[in-house]
Amino acid sequence: MPNVVVVGTQWGDEGKGKIVDLLTERAQLVVRYQGGNNAGHTLVVGGEKFIFHLIPSGILHPGTVCLIGNGVVLDPEVFLMEVDRLRNRGIKVGPENLRISERTQVIMPYHRRIDVAREEKKGAGKIGTTGRGIGPCYEDKVARRGIRVADLVDPEILQAKLADVLPEKNFYLEKFLHGKPFELEEILTSYLEMGARLKPLMTNVSVLLQQAVKSGKNILFEGAQGTHLDIDHGTYPFVTSSNPVAGGACTGTGVGPGELHHILGIVKAYTTRVGGGPFPTECLDKIGDHLVECGVEFGSTTGRRRRCGWLDAVVLKDAARLNGLTGLAITKLDVLTTLDPVKICVGYDDGGVRRDTMPGTIKELERCRPVFEELPGWSEDLRGVRRYEDLPANTRQYLKRVEELVGVPIQLVSVGPDREETIVVRNPFE
Ligand code: GDP
């Protein structure tokens, strides 16, 4: 009966995919509540590799229903391609195990083109978007000129909306971004075709979730990106366009806050960041190289090398507060093996003034220097360890200190990429 929200506590790429996969075994429903196809999970199941950008990986579990909430932005081309790929590999995909909210915003071809052209125009001042049209789609949602999934099955409405919005998009594309404009008919035809394919999957996700709650099912809410990429609470403007924080699970699916029972924060045992923005614990030395190499810190969708640094407890304490975390899942702990000492940032020094929470502006965060605490490292291989008490004493000391600093108990510890390479202290679904 409990419902669990999985949320990244840092800047994304915390290894949520593996934890979600593990928890999905206990969930009858898995719901995505924000973001788009910029999330990338790679799962290896039975020796076969599956890559997911949009559809929850729970689709691989027979009997699990996967939902795309209204808070997501959906690129129908990418979505249908993912569906086809799964079907080609013998995975059953249909209304019985995959539904999308009729209110979900649709990523249109002009969103993608604007996204790419804008980044090119910005040059060095780039935010580091993935160019998939996600930001421009959220802009249109808030500007109340977005196209929603339900519009794709209504030719009159879609035609009228496109006629309204396209002249402005084309003007902006041609005159400001020096890009190519779009023809209305072209978009209309192809999006109505895709709408027809999506129709059987469209539903009222909020109603469906209410029924699931009433019948005592377990629901897993899957957040994409991470807390400090949150549009409101993150390191603005180096953020994503949606609300990855746990509260986003309510607005992004249509459940009340009382239905979110456990909030599991995914914590990578060190910190990584993709793209620009201040990063107080960043290591630009051989420690950074170790983390990149041992942690294979390259973007799963872009291949970009991630910036790496020590664990930052200021970041984590903020995440605990912003999400109301009830448990932590530590991932990639094995990557710290052989580093000695291991460091944790316990506060910031802002020109002689101590800070214990993330400042509200980039300018202040750029000024902050990390205050590190050093702990003894370990050299034992962790990947075979399955019980908490079997971890080396120094590893346990490190984990205990993280718990103390963040004030939230550790429930899962991941010591390798494999599903089996996990220490379960307490499964939040129990
Ligand atoms: P996500 O989008 O939050 O899942 O994060 P990433 O795209 O960074 O994926 C995490 C990567 O790290 C995947 O390749 C996983 O197989 C791998 N991974 C997950 N947990 C662990 C772990 O505990 N140890 C190691 N070494 N790798 C892990």
C-alpha cells in the first residue's frame, strides 16, 4: 500500500535508474511526473541492454503499469519509437501496461528547432540543454499556448492551435534565430497520425491513480534529473524546466500530498554536474579523474564528460528539506574505493562567514569555498558485499557520517552497477 517517490538529491545522474528498477519489483504502478526524453536510463536485464528515455523501465516487468503524468513533456516521435523498439524485442506494450495523461504537453518540431538554434546562437553562454525541445515546450505550457496529448486526436483543435502559434514561431525562427520555418500542413498531418497511435493509451492519470490507491496498490513515482536542477529550488538558471522535487509528483500526476508516503533520496557517494554552473566541491585534479574513470561519468545521452567532486552535505541537507526525504539510497559507493582520505563538504565558507544552506544566487554560490571533513578511506573491494555489517569499518564510518549530516537514514547502498550489487537495509515498500 505505501507509495514511494524516488528523487535525485544532487544535479541528476545519481544512478536512479538502477534503484527504480530494483524498487519496481514491489510496485504495481510506476509513474513519471516531470521532465522529458532528456532522462536516460540504461538497464541490462538477462544480458540484454535496454535504453529508456521516456517510458519507465518498469515496462520490462510483467504486470507493472507504467504511466506518464501531465507534468511530463512528451515527444510523440521519440515515445512511439521507444514503443516500437520494445515491441520488436518481444515486450508487450499496450493500454494494459502503458498509459499517458491526456493533459501531457507535446514537444513539437518547432520546440526542438528553437532549442538547438538558441544554443548555437548563445555560443559560450550556453545553459547546456540537450536540444530536445524540452525547455521551449515548458515555456509554451506556462504561456498557455501548449499543445496537449488530447489535442492530437482532434483535427479542428490542432489545426486552430497551430494556426495560432505557428506564425509567431516561424517569425522567431527566421528573423531572430536565422533558422528554417515550418509548414502547418506538414505538422498537422504527421501529428494527427501519431495522435491516432497514442489514442488507446490516453487516460486521466489522476483518476487511475486514485483507483490504484483505493485498491491498495503500491505506486512508485519516478523523478528525473535532481533536486538542484529544480526550476524553483535549483541553482537557477543552470536548471531544468520542471520540478523534480517530490512535490512535483503531486502536481505532475494529480495525486494529493497525503498519498506520498516515503520519499527516497538518491545520493551518489560523490558529486557530479553536467554543463555550466557553480560547483563548490569540484575536483579538477587526479581525484576528479579517478571519479570520472572509475564512475564512468560520461552522459548517457550526450556522451559529455561530467564534472566530478567530493560529496557535498550542504547540497544533501537542502535536498532533505526540499523533498521531505524519509530515506537515502547511496549509489556508486564502490567508486570511492582506494581514495584516502575521503572528504565530505560539511559547510561553505563565504568570505569568512559560514553557510550551512545553499545560497539563493549563483553569485553567492560562486564565492563559497567548501569546508571539508576528512575521513579515512578503504581499499577493500565492496562489490561482493551484501550486508551492511560486512562493509569495511571505514566505509561504515563514512556512511554513518553522511546519515548524521543529512539527518535521514540510509535504506539502500549500491556497490556496483548490477541489480544484485545492492545492500538493502530497509525496502521502503515494506
Ligand atoms: P541515472 O540517470 O540517475 O540512472 O544515472 P546515470 O545515467 O548516471 O546512470 C548511472 C550509471 O551508473 C549506470 O551506467 C549504472 O549502471 C551505473 N551504476 C549505478 N549504480 C552503480 C554503483 O553502485 N556502482 C557503479 N560502479 N556503477 C553504478
